[in-house]
Amino acid sequence: MAIKKTITVDGIEVPFKASAAVPRLYRIKFRRDIYKDFAALQTSVQEGDEEGSTLDIESLEVFENIAYIMAKHADPENVPDNPDEWLEAFNTFSIYEVLPQLIELWGLNVETQAESKKNIAKLTAR
């Protein structure tokens, strides 16, 4: 079950979507594991300083890629096929404002999947 959330990015309402398809879409597009990247990104942000913007370039790129995939998944017709083109729609925005909302959205998705597995186990148990 997919979960959608609209997040304001640089004054623009942007729909994002989390579902079981996101890891696959991310792997196909970027040849990386979204779970590992999300965990590393969360660590970098927790250790970082919003005022000093101490995140390394790789963490910023991972954030942009995750945000792009979730936006493309939510609105495939209106989000370009290239993350650079998508990012051109924005001036600048804080990773510290957007990332926590994406993490929350992803967490809700994972929680929903875990709940579904419990319900399936209950239905198949005899």
C-alpha cells in the first residue's frame, strides 16, 4: 500500500510517494541500495549542523536522489526523467526541513508493510 504526502519545497507543493516499489526504482535508476543510503544519510544529518551545513557532497546527492525518486513515483507525468532537471525547478531549500518529512513518510510506509505481514500471518495460520 503506497502512502503519499505533499511537502512544501522552496515554496512549491511537491507530492512524494513511498511504496514497496521505491527501493526497486531507486536501484534501477541509481544502481544503489536505498536502505543503506537512507541509513547513512540519517546519520550524516544527525551529526551535521543546520546552520553550518556540514554535510558532505555524497550525502547531499543521496538526499537529492531519494527525494527525486519519491517525487517521480508520486507524479511520473510531471517530474522529469532526470533528477538534475527536477532540481532546476527549485532555487534552494534546506535538507534539514525536507528530509525529516521524507523519513517520516518512509517510516509510515515501512510500518504499513510490517502491519500487512502480520495480518497475512494471522489469515494463513490455522
